Amino acid sequence: MEDRKVVTIEDRIPTLKAQRKQRANRRLIVYLSIFFFLILLIIYFQSSLSHIRNVEVLDNNYVSQKEIQKLSGVDESISFWNINTKKIEESVEKSKEISEATVTRKFPATVLIEVIENERVAYLKKGSKYFPILQTGSILKALPKGDTPVSAPILMQWNESTELSDMAGELRKVKMSVINRISEIHYTPDDNKAFNLTLYMTDGYEVRTSINTFAEKVNSYPLIVNKLKDKPKGILYLNEGSWLEPYEEVKVDEKPES
């Protein structure tokens, strides 16, 4: 029978001590790692490293990034982790021009502000100035000198009045696809009809209608015009009913007798 080598406890003691020392070293490394990690966290949170370094504004067309950032109250003195996104959203939404705001964090130090703006449904012309009218009915300050209205009709011959307020309310109900087809809206009352309007469309038609039924009648404009595509252009009356008076007939009626 082959002799087996017998290892005594005295022989194993050095190995056991070495293993115990290795385990103790590993625990020490873990504890030191946690300690230094906590130290780094404290340094991070108490230094400018944890502050906001960038604010990005998305989907703004009319309100500038600078103005939205000012509304938000967010700047580089605020900790990235201490911001209240709900309060920032509420602050931005106080602007007449902002319908909705969504605020999110983007690691390591960026705040994203995504906005939905109220559409500009018209511009009120007063002298040489243009005042934007929002889909909410609010009238904003005049455009800066040199800026011109885009993608919305111009209201001509209007004053600050009940009729203008009613008109803003009607414009809110009109589809944006139709709004974009209107070039000018003139307030043209007469002795018999105090709410008469004359519209000049981008496709060459002139439309006569009324403030009271403006949204209802004008929303049907694309469908009506589509049926008239083979006929000459002219004045389209959208009141109780709808009919077209070609420009040629208007010119004949207006021709003076010789």
C-alpha cells in the first residue's frame, strides 16, 4: 500500500495565515473604495461640478431660448440634482406664448426644456406695426421693427374692440391648414351688416363672410374651392349659402356707362 503524505496542522498554519491576510486585504480595499467614493460624492455635490452647465430648449419657433431660460429660472448656480422639474414647467407655461413645457435632466449637467407654443393665427396691423394674435385670443406686443408676419393672415382696418375679440375667438376654431391660405382679413361693415368681412386668399379668391359664422364657413373653404377649380376665380360669398361671382362679371358691373 502506497504511503500517504501526512500534513500536520503546524505545516498548514502559514497557508491559513496567508489566506486570512488576503481576505483581510480584500475587505480593506472594499472599505477604502467605499470611503473614497463617498468622499468624491461629497466633493461633487458641494462643488460647482454638480451645477447645471447647459440648458437646451427644443421646438421653439417664436420665443427665444434666452427668454425661455429666463422664464425657467435655471442657471449655472443651481445644482443639477436640486431642480424641481414641475415648478420649472409651471414657470415656463406662464408665458402667453407657451402652451406646454416638459423639463428633463440629461446627464451629466444639461437641462432640456421642450415647449409647445401657441400658434399665431393672425397679425393685427396698426400703422406700420404688426401685433401677433395667438390661438388663445391673446394679442402680443408688436413685432420688432423689420420683422414681417409669416404663415398667418393680416387683420386690416381693425381697432381694439368687441369685434376684434370675437374675431380672435373665431380664429381659434379655424384649422391651421385653412389659416395658412388666408392672406388678409379686412373688417368691412356697412349699414346693413355690422360684422362683414372681406378676405383675400393666397390662391387668388376674395371671400365675403361674417364674424359671427367665420370659423364654420371658412373651414369649408378648401372643399368649396375644390369644386370650383374648373371655373374662373372671383368673389366667393360664404354667408347663409355660398356662391361665386367671377371677377369678369364684377368688372362688367363696375364699367361706367359711355
